[in-house]
Amino acid sequence: MPTDTYTYRPLPECLTIKESKIEGLGVFAKEFIPRETELGVSHYFIGEEIKRTPLGGFYNHSEEPTCYSIISKEDVNLVTKRDIQEGEEITTHYSL
């Protein structure tokens, strides 16, 4: 297989989905993630619809979130607010 071929990954390598103490399943760090790391697109805007990615479908809400969202006309990108430790849940304050 050519090395320049893009392989789709539903989540970045540093994240996994597992049971959450907050609600159902959640997104968790598999390793240390530095502050201001872009984790990827959580939602896409397609016309009047909002489409979730696997990342957007599993992170949970928190009043003290570990991440914030950068919202553009096309999508929502999730970025870490602070350093995230291995095993820590990825959360945001829902704003859509």
C-alpha cells in the first residue's frame, strides 16, 4: 500500500471510547495530551443539519470541561483547555 494514502480514523490515536462515570460511554485519553491540542472535528454543518463525528458522538458535558470548541461555518473543532492526563475523560460545555 502506498505511504501517501490517507486512512480514515474515527478518533485520533491518543483517544479511546469506554464507559463513563458521567453518562454512558465517553471519550478518554490513552496518553498525556498537552494543552491547546486540536483533537479533531466533532461536528459538521451541512445546510441546516448538524452531523456528529465519532468524537462528537461520545464526549460528555461538564461544568468544568477539559476542552473547548472552535466553531466555524463548516464545523466544530475540539481543543484541549489544559493538559490532559492518561485515563482522563474528554469533556466540554455543550454549546451547540
